[in-house]
Amino acid sequence: MADCDFDAIVVGAGCAGSVAAYELAKAGKSVLVVERGNSAGAKNMTGGRLYAHALKEVFPDCYTEAPFERRITHERISMMTPNSNMTIDFGSTEMEVAGQESYSVLRADFDPWLAGKAEDAGAEFIYGIAVESLLMEDGRVKGIKAGEDEITAEVVLLCDGVNSLLTEAAVGYKRPDASQIAVGIKQVIALPAGTIEDRVLAAEGDGAAWLFVGDCTRGRVGGGFMYTNKESISLGLVATISDVAAGPVPVYQMLEDFKNHPSVAPLIKGGKVVEHSGHMVPEGGLSMMPPLCADGVLIAGESAMMCLNLGYMVRGMDFAIAAGQHAGRTAAEALAAGDTSKVALASYQKALEENFVLKDLRQFSKFPHFMENCTRLFNEYPVLTRELMNGMFIVDGSPMKPLKQQGLAAVKNVGIFNLVGDAMKGMKAL
Amino acid sequence: MSHTKSTELTPITVNVDEYLGLNKYEVDEENPHIELVDEPEDKEFLKLIKVCPAALYKIDASGKKQFDYAGCLECGTCRIACGDSIIRKWEYPQPTMGIEYRYG
Ligand SMILES: Cc1cc2nc3c(=O)[nH]c(=O)nc-3n(C[C@H](O)[C@H](O)[C@H](O)COP(=O)(O)OP(=O)(O)OC[C@H]3O[C@@H](n4cnc5c(N)ncnc54)[C@H](O)[C@@H]3O)c2cc1C
Ligand code: SF4
């Protein structure tokens, strides 16, 4: 295949794609990135908080260079019913140590910066056009078709995200089931920087990540999120597609009700919605991952379903960045050795096994199943929490019952065996 | 899953079209990138009403099913929900067309 147009073609200039292209270009390979957005990030949405460790591995100077919104110094998790909300608020100086910290990001700013890094290293970019199909020869990927153009390469890297229309042709991956994927909906709500800091009790330039469970999805499997940006708040929901489809409340109505909840409304009061977005989230974990390579092709990031949604934490960007880094390196090595067959590319999977990507996905591989089956987490447990807290905090002159008695009464409604059973299963899955 | 199946819809109080109006789009009037089958089944269409984050699947006052691809966020949710049933075609929009996030 000495007559290929490029050494490598990368589909998608998201987190995985731009990093993979950077690694290839840095290794001196000719690389073309095809991105369907008119600029990097134009089609992308995230929650979003980036755990910076993976980016730091690729770009040690990212702390001063990357367009981060705010450093996250407050972690909040909440359990809500329609009329109550119990929040845990955590902050520590350890969260601010280099390599352990995380930042809120907006993709329309972040992705062009990342693409710029690859471009500076020598990668070429085409924007505004989607790859429609893969060129195949004797069962091997040998290039792409985009519009009228057919472009060939020794190796193609699919970094086209959760809604990949190409993995089926590349590795025979069937469209995932509606129970394995969640729909994400989000609004960006503009507010002055000082107001944001005051409302989440953060120091200047710092911010909060806040995850919600319970009434935010009207009891369906999923959760709510809030991340503070410099001058806006990202507020949204993630809910399993099959479960939303089976319930009575549309996901956009859930978001509206969430915004009006007594513990969320004051947070966004006076803010102006500036964008309404939607994007999917893979939730099935390791069990829904496609094969990561085949002859002439590698798959990295969410096109390979690398994402972890634990309710108190959503991770996909750091996986995509690390997977892009290893996919790019493996491809460069295979090109140098003159062999981009499946066997030669298989060291990519090995690299991810030794890295946090597949280690963490394996560690939590039971969690998706637990979440799906533990619907009490979204309904009964928030109510239980409310009953306990009401009993503890409300004073109205009637004789107070001992806490133990109140607790037992509240637990009785859920069933002690359910509670203990769910707790044990949850511990195992985590 | 222990949830009971529901075919009921709660009352909708939100006007999502107003929010979509805040987004930036390059609408391709000529080429619908998503198409439904001719006679979409009620049960499947109801799923799309609930899962599309842009609320593009609607039943109008006369009971007619409506879908307008112009406000599409290109998320793929309808493809996952009903790709085997009533979604006949799901493609990305033509070059340079569709949603363009300014925040993301
Ligand atoms: C609501 C929500 C909240 C989330 N919260 C978090 C969070 O807080 N922290 C976190 O780490 N992760 C979070 N995630 C997950 C995270 O956003 C993803 O895991 C991450 O963006 C995946 O990166 P990627 O590079 O694999 O794919 P993407 O970033 O989606 O990039 C794929 C790229 O490919 C392009 N593309 C697709 N098809 C084609 C084609 N045919 N031709 C050309 N280009 C194409 C797209 O335009 C896009 O630029 C969240 C996701 C959602 C939806
Ligand atoms: S792709 Fe997403 S936004 Fe577009 S119609 Fe389908 S569900 Fe709605």
C-alpha cells in the first residue's frame, strides 16, 4: 500500500481524535483529520468536567495553556424528591494538587485548542464534512469516503464518538440497545462570574461540580448535573433512553422541572439560557465495548463506548484522551514497522489494559447492571432520606421521638432487606 | 426493570422551540437527514416524543404526528430508540449544515 494518500486518517476532531492526530504527527507521520463540524467542537457537548491527569500526560503545559473554565474545588452530590433535597458538599486541598485536579470545560472552546495542538505538530484538518463510509479492500479498511472524495491511508483511526455510523463496517459492531445508552440534555445558563462564585461558595476562579439523583429524572434511571463555568452554569440531565421511553415524562420536561426545583431554581435565578443541547452517553461499560481494532483500523474514545457513569462521577473525556494517545502511538509504531494489520495493531488493547482506561472500566463493569436494577435509588431512597432528615431537623413543639425510632419507621417503608441487599450489591459493584 | 410501562404523557409546560431558537443552525431546507417510515406506529412514535432532547417529535392538536428535522441536535437518540422500527433513515446532515454549538 505504498501509494496511499496519507499514512493515517483520523475521523473526528474530538478529545480522542485530536490527541491521536497529535501523536501521529509528532512521530513524523502524514495524518489527515476529517471533522464534520465547521470547527472542532461545533458538534460536541459534554457535562462537563475534565479530570486533567490524562491531558497532562500528553501536554504537560495544559494548566497554563488550555481554555479551562474553572478549577473544581467543590464536589456536591444530592438526593432529591419533589419537595426536598439532601446534599453532601465536599472540598479538600488534595483536589487541588497537580495531577489530581479537574476543570470544567466548554467544548466549543476546548476542542479547537486541542485540534490546534495537532495542527501545530503537522496534522492536516478538513472541517465541515462527515465521513460517510469506509473504503474496504479484501476485508481490510483502506481509507474513507467523504462527499465526492475517496482518500486512502495505511491506517484509519475511528474517533467519531458515541453515535458512530462507521464502527459497524469497521468491526461489525451492531447499534447498541436503548438500555445501554442514555440521552443527555443540557442548557448553558449565563450568569456573572461573581454571582456564580457566591452561589456555590467558591473562591475566585474556582467552581463546583454537582450531581443529583432522584426526582431530577422523575425517578427514572439517570441523574442531574451542574458544572460552573467562568460566566455560565452547565445544567442538565442524563437518563437511560429505554427508561425514559417507558415513563410518562419527556426528557425536556424533566429538565424544565429540574430547573424549577426549589433547590435548583435559586442557583440559576436571573440567568439567561444561551444554548440548549443534546448528546448521548454510553452506559453499558465494558460489556458494550466493540473490538478495538481490525485490519487497517483502530477505535478510540466513545466510538469504542469508553465511558463511565457512576452517578456521582461521569468520565469519558479522560478516557478518550488517553485512548487517543495510545491509538496514535500504536498506529505510528505499526506504520514504522510497515505492518498495520490487526495483529500488529493489537498492542493498542494491551496498552489500554495496562493503563487506567481498561483497568477502571473493568473495575466498575458490574455497576451499569446494578444501576439499571436498583430503581429504589431513584425513588424510595430519596424519600427515605427526606423522612430521616425531616425527623432530625424539624421542631414543631410536638414531643420528639428518639432518632433510632424515627429511623426505623422510615426504613420500614423501604424494607430493611431491600436496603441491606441494595447496599451490599452497590458495594460489590463499586 | 421494575417500572410499569406507561403510554401516558404528562402535561408539557415547556416550550423547547423557544430554547432551540437560541441555538445556531445552518438549516438544510432541501435534505432531511432523518426520515420516518410512512405510517409510524403510535407506540414507537410516543417513545420519540419522550426521548428527543429537542422535542422535535410531536402530535398536533388534530392528532397528526409531526417531525421537524430543522432543530435537530444530531445526538442520535432517536436512532438508538427506534432505529429498528420507525426511523427509516438516519444520516449526518450535508456538509457544513446543521447545529453549530457556540458553548458545547
Ligand atoms: C451530558 C453529558 C455529560 C458528560 N459529562 C462528562 C464529564 O463531566 N466528564 C467527562 O469526562 N465526560 C463527560 N461526558 C462524556 C464525554 O463528553 C465524552 O466521553 C467525550 O466527549 C468522548 O470523546 P470522543 O473524542 O470519543 O468523542 P467526541 O468528543 O464526541 O468527538 C467525536 C468527534 O467526531 C466527529 N464525527 C462524528 N462522526 C463523524 C463523521 N462521520 N465524520 C467526521 N467527523 C465525525 C464529531 O463531530 C466529533 O467532533 C459527558 C457526556 C454527556 C453527553
Ligand atoms: S438526533 Fe437527537 S435531536 Fe435529532 S431528532 Fe433524533 S433525538 Fe431529536
